[in-house]
Amino acid sequence: MAELKLVIAGGFGVGKTTLVGTISEITPLTTEEVLTTASQDTDDLEGIGGKTTTTVAMDFGRITFDQPRPMVLFLFGTPGQERFWFMWDDLSLGAVGAVVLVDTRHLEKSFAAVTYFEERDIPFVVAVNEFSDGYQYTEQEVRAALELSPSVPYLTCDARDRSSALAVVITLVQHSLAAAKSRSLTSHGAHT
């Protein structure tokens, strides 16, 4: 059975913990801590509404698929605040791909995640988590704002909805496997 590590990344409050919890077949491991007044000057809560907790290390979940081939996906959600970004290197080690979860109310908070995976040549997809009070940008507008390559898959989702969240992860796995196959063919062609 194939075992694949996937990273769920993005800015503070975009829904990473929610997405992992929605699709995990096990009770997810979370490192949520209560937001306190001590973090008011550090954490920008504007537009995040009633958020009362934050991920300080990671979220972890698991999904098993039997078809089309048996595989286990290990999901690692990153913390969103800049002060915890040092965790991203460890969480991304050995990952075959990543989801960059986006909140259109705060597109600027997605730049760091896109750049992170581009610089490390880790295949990723962009998934706009559609909040009811979020801005309704077109795919072209979001792609332009994030300066996405045409080869990066783009989806919209509701991180609270299992089928919607699963579609994001399935797209990521397909994209990651295609990228690995392409690299293998390129590498093989260079050796012949």
C-alpha cells in the first residue's frame, strides 16, 4: 500500500484545521491553543470573526483509499501565523504535495505559501475556501493576484464539506503523481 504525505498550508484562519478534520478518518491530532490578549499585537484577527483558537505546531489526519489503488494519505496542516512558519520545513519534509488553502478576504496571506512550495519544487494545488462573506473573484483574478503558473491546479471548496474537501485532496494526489512521473521521465531521458 502506498503511503503519501501531504501538507495543508495557508494563512492564518483560512480553514486548514477544518479541512483536515473534515476528511480525516481518525480523530485528528491538533495543536490548537486559545488566542489570548497576549497575542493581540502579533496575530491579525481582522476579518476572521469569532476565531478563538490557533494551530501552534500542526494538525494531523489520515485517509485510506482502496481504489483505484490502495493508498494511505497522511495530512499535515501547518500553522498559519508567521511566528510559527519555522515548522513548515519539518512538516514538508518528504511531502509529495501540498494544498495552499486560500481565503479571498485575505489573498495577501497566501503569497508566502505559494512562494514556499514554488521555491522547494513541491507540487501544489490552490484551493479557495469559499467563506459566505468572502469576495467572489474569478479564477483568472486569483491566479493573477497569486502569480500562479497555468500548471498549478485551481479549485474552490468548502473545507467543512467532506466531498468538497476530498475533491481537493484527490486533485492534489493526481497532480503530485503526474509531476513525479514527469520528473522520472525527464530524469530517465537525461540518462539515456
